[in-house]
Amino acid sequence: MPEVEEDELALVYQTKGIEASVARKMAAEVMRDPQRALDEQVREELKIGEAHATPFKEGWSPAPRRRSARSFP
């Protein structure tokens, strides 16, 4: 059953615009920690709670910050 959950989580990431191979890697990383996996699934599938440290946020949110930091001397 964990394989099915991992596949579902990868699909959720893909719907957010993440490439399939990257989405699978992200889902595999989340699924290594049972509590993190449960938290992520509750947030993504049931829309309960706020994402604090998801792979999506960890992988994508710092880039704009770095770009904006370079804009200013």
C-alpha cells in the first residue's frame, strides 16, 4: 500500500507543474519518514493544515529569494 500512496503523492506534485521524474523523487523522499508522509498526505489530499517544510516549498521557494537578493547591491 505505501507504493500506491507514493504514486499518489507524486501525481499531486505533477499537478503543481513538477516534472514526473522529479515528482517521483520528491515523493520517495517524503515517504521515507512515516510522520512526514502522513502530514504531507493530509495537507495535499484533504487540504488540512499548513505546509511548513514540504519538498515543494524546500525545492522551489528559495530560488526567488536568491534572485531578489542579487537584484539589490
